[in-house]
Amino acid sequence: MDIKNSEAPINTVTLDKNLIDEPTNNIYEAISIISKRASQINGDIKKELLEKLDEFATYNDSLEEIFENKEQIEVSKFYERLPKPHALAVQEWLDNKIYYRNTKDEVVE
């Protein structure tokens, strides 16, 4: 999913419980699936952010030469303005973009 072009809300919104649990008929299972996806999204965003910030890293042993890197600050501000991982996961869930399966329903051979 392209997080930069997502329709996920930035602010808190109230959602209809029936829309959330419609695919599984179980609100707890739906929330569990959404939370696992939010953890995956969070890991991806964190990895991407650390890679971009690592480009600006300076390895000095001197504490006196601390300075502000404007590009680094802009990258950080951009990621702060993105929708949160849980909002992205809920939007994916509502758009039926998350694949899930219940292993209890599968036949064991």
C-alpha cells in the first residue's frame, strides 16, 4: 500500500462497528487482524524512515559539533504528518485489501 496516497484519516474518526466486523462476523477477530496489519505497517514505516534518516547521519565523536540538518527535519516532519499505522490498517480492512484466513476452518491431513 502506498501510505503517501492513502485515504486513511489523519484525525480520529468514529466508525460503524457493523462495518468492521462484517467480513468475520466477530469484532474481536476483526480487531486482531487489523492490529496485526497495523504492526506490519508500523514496521515498514519505521524501516523506511530509519533508512532515510541514515542518509543524513554524521559520525562525529565531538559533542560540540551538533547542528541541525534541515533535510533531516523535513523528512521527520513528513512522516509525522502521515496517517498513523492503525488508521492505515483500518482503511485497508474497510477497502477489503487485507487477506486473512481462519486456520481452524482448514482440514488437517
